[in-house]
Amino acid sequence: MIVLLLGTMEQNSQNTALLVMDMQAGIIRNLADATAVIKNVAKAIATARERDIPVIYVVVGFREGAPEISRNNKFFSTGVKERFANADMGAFMKIHPDLAPHEGDITVIKRRVSAFTGSDLEVVLRGQDIRHIILTGISTGGVVLSTVREASDKDFRITVLANGCADADNEVHQVLTTKVFPRQADVLTIEEWGKAKQ
């Protein structure tokens, strides 16, 4: 399995990886209708595989009892710790079956909103000489925003696939993808990315 993974990574002449973030059962269910974003992310994954671009899955998860969650963290401490303390974390972290990883794909577990915080994502990216990350995920105002900000500070080249992201608040999604993200990332549709030269 390791040999297959290294072989796939060595073919990545574009120094690029597709990140599929928080597309897990426990998060997707928070969207009123996730059908379109699931279909779009599946298309992005297929495009990446056709180009021999590695697909890296990022999921949020915690140990039993959620000891990683601090009372000082407003987002996670407001009822989230209690909910996760007794949750079936394996079921929560399971990636939607239409987007499931292939053998040899890397899955990174994070402990906060950003794909980098509490995970070994940066080590994986640096180890594979990845300098350009393509972002998809739920939610636009959560993992995508936090990851764009942190990746920019870490000097990665960033592309956000606007229709490969979704947010429970569509206005937040629109403001971020049209006004905020373009300051630090290229923002494309999956169709535009599929036609673009890397």
C-alpha cells in the first residue's frame, strides 16, 4: 500500500493536491440539501484522479470524551463537547459514500476548524512537495475559510472550487467566494478548473 501511495505521489508533477474537507456524514447532514455539492465534489475528485493529482481527505474528530475541546473555544464549547463526549466518532467521521477514499488516499484527522490545526496535514503536504492546494468542503465559512487563511500564511498557492464548497448560509458562501477568498486564492468553478492548465 505504501509503494502504491508513493508511486501516485511521484507522478504529481504539478506539486498539487485536492483537499476534500469535512465531507463526512456528521457534517453533511447539517445542510438542507447537500446533493449538488456532493455531486460537484465527486466531479472534482474524478478530475484530480484523471490528472494524477493526489486526493487528501480531511475530517474532524475527537478522542472518547473529547478531551481536545477547550471550554475557552466558543465554537466547540457551546454544547459540542457534551454532544461529542458520547458520540460514535467512527460514524461521525465517516466520509460520504459517494466521495469515499480509494486505497492509497491519505486521510488527515484534525481537531479544530482549520484543516491544519491539530493535524499532520502540513507535514504530509511538505513531505510530498505539495505547494498548490485545491480546496473543497463544508462549510465555506468554517473549514474552507480557516484553511484559506492558514494556508496563505504558510505560503501555499490556493485554489478554492466555489461550487465544491457549501454553507448553511448561502449569503456567507457568496460573500466569501466573491469578495474575501479572491484576496488570497484563485476562485474557480469545478468546470473552470477542469479546463484550466495546471
